[in-house]
Amino acid sequence: MQTTIKYLVLFLFILSSCTKEVEQPRFDAKVVVNETMPFSAALQLRSSGNRNISVQLFYKEEQLPVLNFSKAIHDGEDKIVLPGLKSATSYYYSISGDNTILSEGNFQTKACPDWMSEFSTVKITGNCNLNGKLLLLNKMSMPSGIFAVNENGKTIWARQSPNFVKMVKLTHRGTILTLEDSNESEYGDANILLETTFSGDTLTWLRYGNGGFDRMAHHDAELLQNGNYAIITNVHTKGVVVDGITILSPQGEKVWEWDMANHVLPVVAGQEFHQPWANSITIAGDGDFVVSFRNLNQVWKIEPFSGKVKWKIGRNGTIALHGDNAFMLQHHAQLNGDNLLLFDNGDNNNRPFSRVVEYEIDEKNNSAILQKAIVIPSHLSSPYMGAVQKYGNTFVITSSVNGSIAQINKKDIVGFTMEFKDRIFRAQLIKYPFN
């Protein structure tokens, strides 16, 4: 009897092993549409095992191909963004692998609100050639949102927000970082920091008043390599507002805090005091913060955690600039190696035009040499806000006040202009596709 039971158990074990060997890997797929993103959808996949798949997308009614791409997927779950779709439109999708159809189905994108359609209708002047890159930007009025626009002015991806979007940027890990305001703040403050994916997943949502987020955000933020966030903040001290930096963890815990109360001229009773007005923060190659202080006409390099200010370039700075070499009321300062690039807004009273300026910084000798000073044509000048990004031998600028993006070369020649119907804070060149 025991021998019979033993052989029966062995038989069942062998049968189970054989069944596992012939069991087909599981594959599930569905398309998720998001009410706030009318020009895209997300293909949600779940697979046991690694495989290569081909995805085809068609207009449902006309059977015309829209997307056709291949992708390697891995064991587990994945999401693929389907960008550049028409709003309120029906689509048919087919996914194949190993010469067989794995999944197919239909979906319909959400309707696009009128304000989003109007903002997405842009005027292009000149020859725009960004080699397939997109421009990531935000609409600076309510209703508000963020947009990814191609070189032909077509919106490839967009997301509307219930809040006023103050700032948007692509992070080093391919996600979207925004500062948003739900309080209709008068001076550009933000009470929400949000990191999301293009497929609509929220990775981090932090709100002022919770945890270590006890200072209002102001104009700009950065995702650090370790996953924490560096945020420009407003600091109220002695009855006035100065500026600071707060580092928060993804859970909202305060990691480090610094403010410039001890680094500016002392406040004197009865004397007018202007907030330094930090308007951009970027990360240098050595991990230091590069912060633009508009009202000081200076850019500072600040060492995290020690709080040491390594240099201040600009008028009355430790690296002093004078005359036409000096920038005025600047924005969007970036240090690439030893080169400092920024958008020189100019001053309506003293220099009524904007420039792209680039300096070679010599930290050892505490000096700077002006390498480039490109005057921006008057119709693209921006007395406040604005941005610049180097692209090959040209520069892509954001003229925020005019709601325009332009490509300009070293000889002050504008290659193209893209005009929107509202102000935009900053446009960033990003890679396409997202996946």
C-alpha cells in the first residue's frame, strides 16, 4: 500500500512538472484613458516572462494606421504611452508577438476642452527643425496645464491641471516635475510639488503644510540624483521676505534647509527692501546648486548641506561684472562645466532688450570671461521670466511675456518662432518618444 502511494505521488509530481513546462506565459493588455490627457492614452501590460511585442494602432472607423512600433517588455507590469492622438476619437489596437496576436481591442480618447484646443493652436514663422525633439512647457493662466509640442506646432501630449502650473521640467529619470498653486497666490508661490509619469501615474505629491514642507515654494525645483527634491522657498524674517532652499524627501521629510537671511544686506527700519527673488535653481556637475537672484542681478553657486556660497557672479558680486558685460534681472542660469548660460532679461529703464549670455567661469581665480552676448530681437524680448537652452550651434529661447519660443543662432538670426496664445514660463527640449 505504501509503495502504491509513493508511486502515485511521484506520478502526480511528474504530471505537474510537465504541465508547467507546456504552460503558456500569461499576457494581458488594456488601454487606459485619462480624463485630463485628451491627446494620449496608456497601454497597460502584464506579462510573465520577457518578450518582444509589436503594437499597431488604427483609427477605428477608417482603419488607417496611426502608430506602429516594437518594444521589448519584461516580466511584470509595464505602461507604454500612446502619444499624438486625436481627442474624442475611437481607435483599434493590436499587439502581436511570436507571429501571433496576443491582444486586441478598442478605446476612445477623451474630449479636449476648448481652452486647451485654443492654446494648442500655434503660429510658426520660419523653418523649425528640432530633429524630432519636443518642447515641454506650461500655460501660465487658469485654466492651466502642461504640453509637449513638436516642431510643427502639434500637441503630442498634454495634461490639464486643477491648479495653476507655475513650473514644469523633465527630470533626469524621464518623469515630469511641476510646481503648482491651488491658492491663487499673488507672487508666484506654489503649495504643491508633483512628480508624475507621462502615462499618468503619480510618483510624488507633496503639499505645503504637511511634514517638512513648511515654506512656500517659489518658482523652481529640481529632482536630485538620490530622489530628493531641492525647492526654492520663500522665507519670512524680520517682517520681510527673503529666499531659501529646502530639500525634501519623496515622503515630505525635511532633509536640509538654507536661507539667505545672513547673506543679504541687513534690513534697516524705514528702508525699502526688495526680495532677492530667486527664480531658477539648477544643479552643477559637482552637485552644487546654481541659483539666479533676479533683484540682486546675481547668480550664486551654493554648496549643499554646508550652505557655503562659493561665488556670486554679477553686479557687486564676488565675481564682479560691469557695463555691457553684466546681465540684468536674469533668469534660468545653468552651469555646464565651466560655462554659465543664462537668459539676460534686461531692464526697461537701463537696457530695454533681452540677451542670451554665456560666461566662462574660473573658480580658482574668481573671474569670468564673457563668451557670448546675443541680442534678442525686440519682438522677442522678455523683461521678466524667460529661458534659454543650447541646441547644437543655436539657442532655443522662451520669451515668456510674448508667449513665444524661438531658435536663434550666434549671429542674432532667428531661425523660427512659435507663438502661443498665452504666457509660458519655460520651454524645455525633450526627447521623443517618451517610452
